[in-house]
Amino acid sequence: MTGYQGWFNTPGDGAGLGWTHWGRGKGKPFAPGSVTVDLWPDMSELDDDEKYETGFTHKNGEPAYVFSSHNKKTVIRHFEWMRDYGIDGAFVQRFAHGLRREESKHHKNVVLSNAREGANRAGRSYAVMYDLTGLPKGGTELVKQDWKELKKKMRITKDPAYQSHNGKPLVAVWGIGFNDKIKPRKYTLEECSDLVRFLKRNGCSVMLGVPTGWRTLDRDAVSTKDLHALLEKVDVVSPWTPGRYKRLDQVAGHAEKYWAPDVDWCEERKPDFLPVVFPGFSWHNMKGTELGAIPRLKGQFFWEQLMQAKQSGVKMIYVAMFDEVDEGTAIFKCTNEPPTGNGGKFLTYEGLPSDYYLYLTGQAGRILRDEIPVCKMAPVRDGIDTPGEPKASAR
């Protein structure tokens, strides 16, 4: 499974949100000096009605274009890419703090509806993932109300493409058990426990996105054993890893110290284990840090995580993220020729084909299903069959 942000807006896309997650504000242009993304999407396959002109230009002076997640045609195309490369499905991100504003909530509903149609057309699955980041104390009540609306108005749990786990619709909630060192979280562990009970009473399987140190109650995690008591009641535990290791030689150590004993902990108790892997990381245009701060190494950094997870006994993997160009973790098609004609500075895929990370993700799925053997080096297409139709291993 992969994560699908779906949070990109443009002027003229019908959402009225301006350059959301492309530029630095609704009323500001998306142009040099006002940019928050480090990768540029490959727009070569998109039709004219999916392209939105920016303030950036290519070296030849031609305008550069991006997409909008509000455009149904583009979201459906993204799910077709998942099908084409053997990716089973996506967790559609639903940031809970945005549910307080009607225009933001409307956009989220449109993206979820588009993802639903895309998953059904392409034979993929999708699930809602609530991100609690930014919620005030008591804010989890927004999630409860929203889930009631999705069940009643969209009848989402009746959709054949909606991801199930252990025979029940799966709802993911991200941001539980983190301490305040990275980002303050005002909602409490007690109200998160109440939210889990609510979802369980509503007939759902529950997945929690938790910190890397959830089992040892250190590092980025709260230090209370109440977290363990909560996790023993859920169905899937998914610890966050982007930024927790930064070099290729640190991946095996992370797997040995965290993933392997995490698997043992979960096998001794109730939850299944879903680790997160990521292809690289960059916050240059958003935060001013080094461009490509966690290098991709032409796919080897990503591949090493996938193989270490498999060797740790992992049976399913969450890839972060499908479309996350803000933090440079995207696996979808990005260009090696971003617009640099008027001062743009962006990452590339280091000369690799724009679909290479989609291909790697599909190959990793085949390895998880034991269809092809584990291999140490990131594969290339030559000599390796293209992905066949995947089996929905988590369904």
C-alpha cells in the first residue's frame, strides 16, 4: 500500500483554494520565491485539461505546468498507474484539522470520491487515513463526526474497493503516541483511546500510525505504557520512519533494532505490523534545508529498506508516499527536467525513468508475495519480468 496525499490545488481547479501545497499561500503566485515542493511531476502523459500553468519556466522559456488533486481525471490516472505497476492500493490522507473549514472539507471529499472511482476502475483498494496533526485537545470528536458522515452519505464501507482487514473495513488514524519533541500534540492519548473504541463499535478494523519508538517507549514516543495498552486493542500498528535514518548503512541497523523485535511484539499480541519505507527526503524549498538531504542513491536507499523489511518477517509494507513532492518522498512519475529557466531549484530522479519508483514498489510487492526472490541490489527492467496482476494481500 502507498500513501496518497491528494492535497494539491491550483487556481481554476474549482476548489477555490489557490496554490495549496505548491506555493506558500492561497493568494500568492506559484513562482520563484513562493514554492514548497522539491520534486516536479512528470506532466508528459497528462491531457491539456489536467495541466495548470505556473509562474515557472523551462530553460527554453516555455511555461511549466502542474496538476491538481481536485481534478478527477488526474486522480483516476494515478490509480491506473498503481494498477499498471502492481501496487495494491492507497491510504487516502484526510487531515482532521482541515475538516473544520467547509472549503477544505469539500476538497477532501472530492479527492476521496475521485480515489474511490479510481480504485474501482483500476481494481485497486483504498482506505481513509485520518492524520491528527494540528488538532486541539478534544479535536478527535471531528474524526468521529466525519466518519459517521462518510458511512451515511457516501456509504463508504459498502464500497467493494474499500480496503478491509480481517473481514472489516479498515480505518487508519495517524499521529498517536508521539511526544512533543518534533511537534506539539494537544490531543490526549485518552481521547485517542476513546476514538479507537468508537471505530471498533462501528464495526471497523483500526490501524494506528505511531512513532518509531512505540515499543521501547523512547525516542519519538511518549513514555507511558498506556500506549501499549491501546495498541494491544487495535488491528494494525504502523510506525513512522521518514527521517529516522538517513544513510544506507543505517537501514539494516534500524531493521535489527526496531522492525524485527516489533514483529515479535505484534506476533505475541493481537496487532499486525505494517512498517513504513520511503525513497528519500528533501525539505529545501519548504524549510530551506539541503536539497536531497536524505539521498535516494538511484533507488538503492528505498530498495534496502524494502528488503530489510522482508527479511525482518514483515508481510505488508506502507510506502510513503505516492504523490508527496513537498518532502521529496514521491514515488509517482517525476521529471528529470524540472523548470529551471527562471531560478527554480528542484530534485530529479537522477536520470532514472520517471516511473522507476513505481516499478520498484511493484517489484517489492512481488517479493512480499514470494513470487520472485529477495535481491540485494535494486532491480532494473532488463532481465526482470514486468509486474503481473497483484493479489490484494491485505484483503
